[in-house]
Amino acid sequence: MHRVVQISDTHLSPTKQHFACNWEPLTGWLAAQQPDLVIHTGDVTVDGADLDDDFAHCNALLRSLDVPVLSIPGNHDVGEAYHPHQPVNEERLSRWREHLGEDFWVRDLEGWRLIGLNSMLFGSDEAEEKRQLAWLDRQIAESDGRCLGWFLHRPLFIESPTEGDKGYWSVPPRPRAHLLDLVRKHQVAFVASGHLHRAHDFAVDGTRYIWGPSAGFVVGPEMQAGMAGSATLGAVTYGFEGRDYTAKIQEITALKTLWIDDVIHEVYPPHVA
């Protein structure tokens, strides 16, 4: 059996240490799991979108895990489509790739093809968005009958595949529609994401959608009123054997419950016009 652990939304920085206290208990828990692979589903950094030092710091921390790590970027790592202050662009993507490797990737296990996607490109109209979609088509076509599992930062949707634009929280409707067509056509087994700092596990049309919890902090109800899932700190463990798999959201009780609401103006101050 191949053991994989998904971690997400650590939000680490050498200068803004608000969530650093959760790194050591996370690494201790990971060591006890003895995974073959760790997948980080984004927002590795507090502000890698602008700060090279954040990436250098996080690269060193991930390397210290002494287990293979694959990461995909979040909005705080590479920016987001059409953001007025941190748009995803070649400069920010290059910074990610210099420190953490490819921003979309494939990893084959026996019976499985795991695909990591850069969800921050969806809806950006950047050349890299087109390149990623063409690459994704190839990876699916060449999967040689393997089961498919996707990992990305932003979830494809929050409440329903046909919902309108949820803004900050999920992939926009236009690119989402194309991705969901691929999910249905190729019977993608699961789509795992981060970003929401909530834990949730549900199925739609035969595909399982897994919201991996943050290992850094949780978000108060005022920001996420009515959103499904739970404000849990933890990770997701996966086991792959043949064409079968298991996935389980794990609460990590050693992590300290920190609320972004208490420090948001220190960690992410509003931009001055």
C-alpha cells in the first residue's frame, strides 16, 4: 500500500510567525504516519506571492520532513487571477518554481495517477492556463487505465457544481465547467483541495470531493457564514492499493487552534491605495 498525506494552508514565514507554533507538532504527527509521499495543497507561505524569503524559508522546512513532498500553489503563494495587487503572473510562478518545483505535476502509483493542478491559473487567461489545460488533457489520455485523483488549492465549487461565482472561495464558473466535464467524462475518483480552512468530505455524481483542513489556522464564522464542513485543524491520510483507495480527514489534536480573525490585520493588512 502507498501511504500519502495531504497537508494544506500552513501559512509560514520567517518574519510573520503567527502560525509557526503548529509546524513542530505537524511534523511530529507526520513522522508517526510514515507516509511515502506528502502533498501540500497550497498557501505554503504567508506571502510568497511577494516575498522571496518566505519561499526560501518554507522550502527549507519542507525539505526537513525527510519524505518526498509535492506542492501546488495557493493564492498567497502565487497570487490569483486579476487580483488588483497580486495577480498571478510569470514572475510569481517563476518564484514558486525556483523554490518548490513545478506548479502542476503528475505522480503515478500502482493503479493510480495523481494529478496536481495550479488552480490559481483558472480564469486568469494567462498563457500558462492554456498550457496547463493542454498538459492535463495529455496526462489523462496517457493514464493507461489508471484511476485518477486530483489535488488543487481552491475547490471547484462550494455548494453545487452549477452554482454561480463564489469569488474568493472557489474556481470561477467558466473554467469550472470545463474541469467538471473532464471529471465526469474520465470518472475522476476524487478531487482534493485546501484553501477553505475547513474539513469536509462528500460525493457528487460518483466523484468524492475532499476539503483538506488547514494545519495553520481556522477561519471564524463571520467570514464563512453557512459554509459546509467543520473548522478543524489537521490533514488527510490516503492509502492506495491496486485500484482501491481510502481517504480520511484526520484532526491533529496537538495543533493549537489559532483564529485568523484575531490577527488578520497584522498578517494580511489591507493594501493602501
